[in-house]
Amino acid sequence: MSRVLANDRGTPPRLSEQQVSVLIDGHGITVPAGTSIMRAAVVAGIKIPKLCATETLEPFGSCRLCLVEIDGRKGTPASCTTPVEPGMTVHTQTERLSRLRRGVMELYISDHPLDCLTCSANGDCELQDMAGVVGLREVRYGYEGANHFGAKKDESNPYFTFDPTKCIVCSRCVRACEEVQGTFALTIGERGFGSHVSPGMDEHFFDSECVSCGACVQVCPTATLMEKSVIANGQAQRSVVTTCGYCGVGCSFEAELQGDRVVRMTPYMDGKANHGHSCVKGRFAWGYATHKDRITKPMIRATIEEPWREVSWEEAIGHTAAEFRRIQQKYGRGAVGGITSSRCTNEETFLVQKLIRAAFGNNNVDTCARVCHSPTGYGLKTAFGTSAGTQDFDSVLDADVIVVIGANPTEGHPVFASRLKRRVREGAKLIVADPRRIDLVRMPHIEAAHHLALLPGTNVALINALAHVVVAEDLIARDFVAERCEADDFATWCAFVSRPENAPEHVAGITGVPAAEIRAAARLYATGGNAAIYYGLGVTEHSQGSTMVMGMANLAMATGNLGRSGVGVNPLRGQNNVQGSCDMGSFPHELSGYRHISDEAARALFEAAWDVALEAEPGLRIPNMFDAALDGSFKGIYIQGEDIVQSDPNTHHVEAAMRAMECVVVQDLFLNETAAFAHVFLPGSSFLEKDGTFTNAERRISPVRKAVAPLAGLADWEVTMALSNALGYPMNYKHPSEIMDEIARLTPTFAGVSYAALDRVGSIQWPCNAAAPTGTPVMHIGKFVRGKGRFVVTEYVPTDERTGPRFPLLLTTGRILTQYNVGAQTRRTENNVWHSEDLLEIHPHDAENRGIRDGDRVALMSRVGETTLRAQVTERVQPGVVYTTFHHPITGANVVTTEYSDWATNCPEYKVTAVEVRPTNRWSQWQEESEVLRESTRRVAVAAE
Amino acid sequence: MTRVFVPCDSAALSVGAYDVAVAVAAEATARGLDVTMVRNGSRGLFWLEPLVEVETPRGRVGYGPVHAADVPSLFAADFLSGAAHPLRQGVVEAIPYLANQQRLTFARCGIIDAYSFDDYLAHGGLRGLRRALELEPAVIVGAVIDSGLRGRGGAGFPTGIKWRTALQAESAQKYIVCNADEGDSGTYADRMIMEGDPFILIEGMVIAGLAVGATKGFVYIRSEYPHAFRRMRRAIGVARARGLLGADVLGSGRTFELEARLGAGAYICGEETSLLESLEGRRGQIRYKPPLPAISGLFARPTVINNVISLASVPIILDRGAAFYREFGSGRSRGTMPIQLAGNVKRGGIIERAFGLTLGEIVEEFGGGTQSGRPVRCVQVGGPLGAYWPRHLFDVPFDYEAFAERGGMIGHAGVVVFDDTVNLARQARFAFAFCALESCGKCTPCRIGAQRGVEAIDRVIRGDRPAAQIALVRDLCEVMRDGSLCALGGLTPLPVLSAIEHFPEDFEPLRRPVAAQ
């Protein structure tokens, strides 16, 4: 598997308008100025031996294998560090060079174990390859001299080992940790012959600051850093390029396989979202796909008190169809609905909403984006005309000022965070608006110029104050606004933000952020060059989530920070396909491509294509479904790949709604929390088991390719199709590509998308159509999609969720690097060693007042519920604010969160809940009960022979 | 009032100068004498240290080496009037060792009070800078180019050319960095300047700043020079108070700030790119070139990085003119060089002379042969990476090109003398061992090669297949010389191969047992 080595050009590309022509071994080649001789040689088809150089890292010049001779120059410069110069004549193979290379190799091998045949890198070792290339035939130094053969292997990391005996000290790992990942966990200890790779101060990898992104393992040329899965299984025999199934960064990976066994996932160099980088989840945490908890047979039961009964696909589908028809006959056509999944492919999502609209005959379809980024869709569409972020990820490399609001990229979007950090190290200024002191505020070689540590729930006040400064200090991009935006709206907005209640001096009292800090941050944003906003759920999951999105759009428009690389308003999407699920018409009111269901023309298009009459009225949103279930009018639901019981707010309410339904169908990999209330369980297929596409946060449509056969025999799209057919609405796709073709036919922004096109170019950013045949990395260049940009007045309305004597603290929630959302996948991997339970972060001051010590069990109580977890006393949170994650079902963080939600989209207000915390020594009643419920509802009857 | 000079140079202090100073003060007080004690730097006549000088109408009369116990007898002999005493060396300036020198850079060293700005001015200080303030940057650079001054740190690259590159690099911020990480064995010229005449270095750096448009400088001083570091820091404070440094250099409206930084305790930090890494707070590790530091150096800004002596030679070039300076020397080696004589030598010390002196003159005439009294067998010139010179090459003139032609280098001009008890196989082993110890560990030839070199020489010494091992060492030397990333690995073959070439008998263990060692 020398794919990486085979394609590696040794040093990163250089951009230059100036082209330089050189002669290498008699071959003329022209490359951009600044290109290394090594890279130019590869372009010319000439490989120069190398070990320390690799295309993803800046040249280093340490191995001394790539020496060349240049006419008219003394010595033998390294080709990796020497840039081409006009007219250079280079020789890569001479007697002298051969001698030197063999001499260097002889030195390397004099301190390297000769166990190639039993080495885990056998067949995938650059040292081995180079020994062959230079023709090393003997090591005259012998093996009695000083060596590192006695160094101890570090197996502390769950996914890879570090074997210093095999290390050639090329520093690739150290450089990757610095340049690619930006964590600076590795260094070289000692000097001279004693030089060795050292995690931190000679710590174990696990105890060091390493975040297990795998960048070091990826670049290691030997077996020094090696995946345990490869040590256990051996080298892969084939690979499939696909897209990661975790977060909204959408990294491209190669699934490396032996037969149907995945032995390694390696980030794909040509992936445009990740450029060969990865995080601990995508790189290593894929073991869940074959975890013993996977359910691979369909199951049904009459009531949740009964054990599950395994049945055939035919029976399960037939039963489900019959139940849904029965319910519709008894309670009406609108008594059933479904939820599409942001974890599934575009094609699957499209099919589920089609099933609901065409086969169920109503618009009761919604998606998990409801609970995360629905305000993004609403807000950005209102302001700019498109329900999506404005930039590609690479845009951040052109930013001069980077604003991170309510997002924690180093935990939630680590691969993007690495690129962001790289830009900050290059000199861009960083502004962080977050109640917590997230890592980006200050970490190695990164320090935010401003940390606006606002109180949860006061985003809109803050954004208005920033706008106030821009207007009051006349930092407005007048030409941009005049040319690109609605003039009347702008004038109204200016008058609004200029009002004294939006002045930083007033807002300081609301947000807790000093007025001077707000002013300085506003000035930096408006005048610091290209300014880009990146935001996450800390913006959207509020009662004013949509308002805040529009507030940021206003600020970007007022300062002219839109329509080119380096700027923009960019949501960091949570799930792998949350953008896609929204694009695919998963919302009750929208058809694919964000066309309103009441739009006669759009509806007519679909009706003609689908040969069915569509309802013109929007259907139920998820919270409406729960309410309708409780009032008895909603009785059946088809939930594909979402665990609403764990992830939706106010668990008590959700559970009650689930219990009120007659047919709950869950399609998932595992018996999740929602499955406890289900009557039909349809086993799902993991991202490795099917073809399709995911659309990431930068609107990039990337192929998902079937690496192994579905464990349950059917891919998710096939199950939906079968259900539709059983319901009497025929679907006959032979391959997901046909679903994409239908999407392209029916969706103007996808018109140019096809599997053939994706195979050709790798990935495509929508809109992709006649006007933009290769897709659209940056939107709104020259003109907004809606025509003129729209300023919206964004009055700050405090949430009704207030602290008081009973609940004096504010709870806010978030995610952690090693776990993913409800944890269904990551909890079933070794990632648990980093985060085995959810912790409640509490400030020492608040902890002291309550007699809470670090590690104590505490009860977390809100007006809707109570749960117990362990406290972590830390100054990451400010006094008055507590924080936890929601990765573990036992924690039940959403038992505590409330029913409040965004005024426009019903996105829940996860980020603000008034709570109290007190020491306890017992689990909460809910936890006790849910434990019992979990046990009883997961029983599977032993099949009769 | 009589002025008595007791050096405060580390070399003098190491042999008791502090105790002497205390004793002189005590004795003067006890005798009720009006004595003003000046703590000067060293004259660089180390066999005479501590060299106590007394100001007399005939000039400064020296006594040395003086120990604290000698002080009462000095007073008793009325040394304050320059009277006779067994330790009396006569008028210092007339001591042939000194009289035969051409002191330009060290003109004030050992004469003035190192901290006295007024003393500095009184001895011609700041004349070069005042001249530079009247000149356009390109003219200053032109003068340095015309002077023929080459880097005194070891590489011998023309200083003015380096400056021109930095001048032409466009940047809002540029730096001047002084390499005072003087680590070569047997060298001390940098330290003597910092301890004996620090203002000349500061003046040189300010001129460099004016020349290339740099407003900030750093002096990177090796950690083994705590005394020099303290003195340099104090001198910088004085210079700032007197307007030589700061936002308005000598009232010119020009800015130059300077900081002294303590080195990281590694020989490799004396290599300019490692030094820059270390100065930036990182591990001292070689950066590849290009880019040259003059284009992208400290914090990726254009940076002039020069040795102490290079910078300290600049004021006189500006003061007396390029032509004056280039009058000294021979061939392409212009000006004077402070040769530092050390090792097994009778009269060790600094010898500032125009290029062209032969090795024999240095060792025999100035040095007076070995301290042990045994015959001189060889000298090593240029620090631990310099070649070993046998007696039959002692006619080689001290000159960059003449040395290079014969496979050596003058480096930082340290000359270490060995008598006939030296074993050159051991010295070759030491060269590898030194490289192994001091290698930054970045490039393979140096990191692994130096260690393997030690082992191969050990086999030679043990008589284990010596011919094959010598052949292996020769191959290794080619890999290290042509393959190493910097001069540490690249020059280690110099002492090794010169030892093998000139002293082959030492590599034949059967004929020459090493038992004597």
C-alpha cells in the first residue's frame, strides 16, 4: 500500500505567477517559482530518494538522501530545501551522489533492527524502499556500536504504538504535529545520537498532550508509529475512497481493506475538505461498525413491554406498512410521519422524505437539523438567499481576522480547527466569543486577541453591540453596502443598532463583556482585513438562534466581508450530512433545494415526476409531532438514524410522546435510547456499507462508497424503498446514483451533480448547474443569491429561561473531541478511555459555595428534571455558568434541558438552562428508572427452532 | 591620587584577580594611600595574569602574575610609583608580545574601565558611529564592503555583502544579531571584548542597524559566559542611559534597541541558524539555507547575524575609513585578526595582527614554545573542527585562502598547541566524539555518523582491522563533509583527516602503543 509514497511530491506546492524552467537529468520542466528541485523532479517524472520529505510538510532537509548536484554550484545541496532557479541544470544521479546516499543509508541501517520480515511495516516502509533504491549491500559499521534497540515500545495509545527502536528521527511526526495538527505534543528530546522523538517531556503518548489525530502515524515512514489494527492484521490489499461518517467537516478517507475487513482508515490526500488530515474519530474510531452490539436482523414487537422478536425483512416491512396503513385509516392520513437522518446519505434522506410525502401522503417529515442548525438555514436564507455557509474551508487561509462564535472547533471540528490554527500561527487575529475559555482562547502558539466571555443567552446583545461600534465609529464598507444591499433595510438597521441600548457600555451589563473589549473586537473585525465568522451550535441553539444568525449576517454585510475568499459567515455543521439532509427537502415546509411546499410550480414539478398529488401545507415539525402524539393525533413514526430520546430536549416530554404512539419504527445500527420505545426495529447500515453522498458544512457533496456489504443484508435506501413498495407507492432504484439523478433533475442547485461527475472531480460544492458547472466554493461573489443582501433588525429579547433563587446557575452544553453526539458510535470504540463519562464543569467559586470538590457526584436540577453526574472544578467556565456534554445516555443531560426553542425554527434552547447543583450520593430517579427501562426494553427473544 | 588597574576579565579572575583587587584596596586603606582602583579588561597576556598596572608618568607599568599574597610586597616596594619588584614587567605597552601587535579592534581592551562611557569616549569611542550617522545606509555598507572585512566567527563570509543583502531586503522590521556563543576550544576574543570593551560592540551593532535599517538587536551570549553576560547587560544599561541606545540614538532621531540573551548551553547554538532558533525560544536546531538569514532570519525577518569581532571591527572602519583597514592583511584576507593562542604554550594570549603571520611565528615567537618544555608536535587551528597542523607546515601564513588550500581553516582564529605527547588517533576520536556530543541531531551524517566515527577510531586504536576501519572512516568523512546540513558535521572530517594524513604513525597501534596516555 504505497499509495501515499507513490504519489508524494516531496514538498508542498508553491503558488507563484513567475514560472521557472530548469533542466533535471536532461528533462526540461517548468514550475512555479519557489518550487523545490525535488518537487520539480517528480513533476518531470524523476524520483529522488528521500525520507524526511513528504508533500504535506514543509521541507526539513535532515535525511540527506535527496542530495543533488547543480552545475556551477559547489557541494551537494538537498533537493527538498533548494528552490529551483532559472536555468538551473540539476543532476539527480551521479557516482558521487550514489556513494553519499549509500553512505547515509548505511548509517541509518547501522541503528535499525533487521526484522523486516516480521515488521508491521513490511511492504509499506519507506526506509526499506530507500535501502533498495540506493543499493545498500552491507553495513560496515557492524551492530556492536551504540544503538536504540533497547528503547521501550509505548503502547499507551489505544490505536497506535510508538516503537522508538525503529525510529529514524526524521522528525516527520514532530512536524506533522506542529504544522498539520497544530498541537505541538511532540518534540525531539536530547541531541546528537541521543536525539529521540518525545511526546511532551518523555511522557507516554497517552499521558501527553497528543490528541490522537493520527497525523504523526500518517507520515511516519517506518513502523515506529503504527496502527494497532495493522499490527494485528497486516497490510491492506485494497482500498476504497469514501467520506467520513462523523462530523460536518466531511473528511475524505481511504478505507483500507483485506477482503471485507477494514484494517485501517487513512485520510485521503486529495480530499478537498481535509487535504490528508484527520481526527481521532474518523481516523481510528470506526470499530463500532462491527461492534457486537450491532443489530443485523429486523425485529418487531407488539408492545414495548414484550421482548423483541427477530423476523425476516419481508415480515418487518410488511408489518410496518400494515401498521402505518391501519393507523392512517383509524386516525387520519396525518397521523404518521417520519424523521430523516443527518447521518445517512443524501440519497437515503431524499428517499425518506419522498416516502413520507408520496407514500404517507403528508408532509410530516422533519430532520435532526431541527435541533442543531435550522436557524442557520432560516437566517442565512433571509439575509443572503441561501440556506448554507458562504465559504469553502480553504477560505480560512485567506482570512486576516477570524471570529469564532459559539463553536469549539478543536473539539467539534478538529480537522477544520487545525487549518484555522495554522492561519492564526501565520498571523491572522482571532476573536473568540464563548462563555467558556475554550482551547482556542489560549493554546500552544495560539492566543485570541479577544475572548468575549459572554453569559449564555446574550449572543444577540453582543452582536448588536459589535454592530453599534461599526456604525457609530463609521467602520462601514459604504461601497459594498450601497452596491450589494437593500438600502432601506440598511438605513433601518443602522438606526436600530445605533440606539443607546445597543451601545457596548449598556450591553456590557447584559453580556458581562467589558465595553472596551467589545469595541476593540468590533474595530478589529471591521478594519483588520479579510474577516471571517465561524459559528456553531452556541449560536443556533437559543431562543434567538435565528436572530443571531441574521445579526452576524448583518455585521458581515455592513463591513463588506462577503463574496470573496477569506471572509463570510460560516456555520460549522454538526453531523456528516446535516447540510445534505436540509438540502434534500427534509423539513416539513420545503422540497429539496429549499423550495417552499406551498410553491405551486415547485410542487407541480415533483408531482409530475413522482406521479402523485402533494399536500400544499407544511407538515409537523419534530416538537409538533411530540405534542401531537400526546394529544392523540399522531400515532406512527419512522425514524431513520436519529436517537431523539437522548438528543432532544426535555427527555420526560419526549418519552411520554413516544409512549403515546402505536407504531414507532426505528432504523439504526444499535438499539439506541429511542429503540426502547419502538415497535419495529430495522437494522441500519453504516457508512462503510453503502453507496451515496454526504454534503459537508462547505456545501461539498462527497461520495460515500460501499467498502463492505451491509451487515443486515440491505442498505438503508433499500429498506426505505421496500417500505414504500409495501405501502403501494413503487420505488425501483437499482443504485443510489439513480436517486442522485432524480435529485439533480428536480433540484436546480444540484442540476450538474452526478456520480459520473463526482468520480471525475472527487467532490462538488453546490450550487452546481449550468451557471456553475464545477460547483461553487465561495458564494455570493458579485451579487447575493437573493439579489440584494437584506439587513434585518435583530432586537435582543432575553430568553424566558432565567436564573433565580431556586435555579441560580446557567447550564450550557457542548461536545468533546473523542466522543460524538449521542455517542452511539464512539462509545463503542476505544475512545472511551479519554471520556468515559460526562462531567459537569463548575467554577471553583460556585463549587466552594456548594461544598463541591473535584470528582464529587452532584445532582444537576432544572425546573423540568434532575440527573446526577460527576463534577469537574475548573476555571474554564465562568462563575455562574456550568457546562456538560451529552455523549452518555446514563447522564441524561437532556432530562434537564427545557422546551424553550428558537422563535423561528423551534431549534431547542440547549445552551441556556437555569439549574442548581448540589452534592449527592445517589442517581436521580430518572436515571434509576431509565436503567430499568433500558434493560427491559432491549430483551430479544430467543428464536424458536 | 594613583590609579591602579586590576583586570576584571574572567581569565584574570580565574587566577585570582578578585582576591588581588581586594588585597590592593585593603592594603591601600591600611596604608592610608590615595589609590583609585580601575577594573579594566585584560590585555590578553595571559601568562602574566593577574596583571596589575599602575599609572606612572612613563606610562602604565605592569606587575604580574600577581597573587593576593604578593600585594603587601608590591606596596612595600612602592609599586605605585612603578618601582622595581620581582614581578615588574616594565611598561606594558613595551612588552614585545604587545608591542609587536597591531591592535585595531582590541585597541582599548585592557586599557579602559569597561563600564566607563567617558573612558570610552576619551579613547576615541563613538567616532565611527558619529560618522555613520552622517552617511546613507548604502554608503555605510559600501565602506564595510570596501574594507574587506570578513566574518570573524569562522566562515569568513564578507560582512559587507551580508549587510547589503539585508539592506536590500524589504521589511518593516529587521534585526541585528550578535553571535557571542563563542564555543570553540581555545578561543576567548569575543569574551574579552564583552568584558573589556563592551561599548565597541554596542557601537558596531548600532552602526549595523543604521546600515541595514534594523532597529533592534540581540547579543546571544553563551551560557558558560555568565560574567560576560552580566557585564554586557550592565554596559547596555549604561549605553541606554547615555543615549547610545534607545529611540533617539545620540540625538539623531534614529532608533536602536539592544538586548543581551543568555545562550542555551549548546555548541550548536553558535551556528547562526540554530542560534536564531534558540533566540526564538525553540530547540537549537539547524535551519536549512536558503533562505539566508539576511533575507529571512530572526522571526522570519531580514537579519544580520555577525560575530562579536566582526561587529567590533566596524567602528574603526567607519572612523578611519575602509582604505585604512584594508591596508592591513594580505591577499583576500584584509584587516587584522585577533589570534587566540592557547593549549600547551608558554605565553598564551591574544595576538591581534594583520593577516599573514605564519604559524611558526605565532607558536614560537609569540608563544615561546610549549608550557611543558617538550617539542611542539602540532597545533589545531580553528577550534575543535579545525585541522591539525604538523611542524612542517608552520610556514603557512595566517590567511583564509592559504589555510583552505592546505585543507584547513582559520575559523575563529583559535590556535591550540600540543607537544609531542599528543596522540592524534585520540584527537581524531575526540573530533568525532565532540561532534557526537554537540550535534543537534537533525541530519543523519552528523547524528549517526559522528557516533560511528568514534567507534571506528576505537577499533583502529584497538588494532581491530585498522586498514579497513581507516577506509571506512574516509568514506564516512566524505558522507559527513558533503552530506551534513551544517558545518558541524561538515567540518568534523577536517581534524580527522588531517590527523590521519599528517600523523599516520599514530593510527598504527602496534608500532605506537597508546600506553603513554
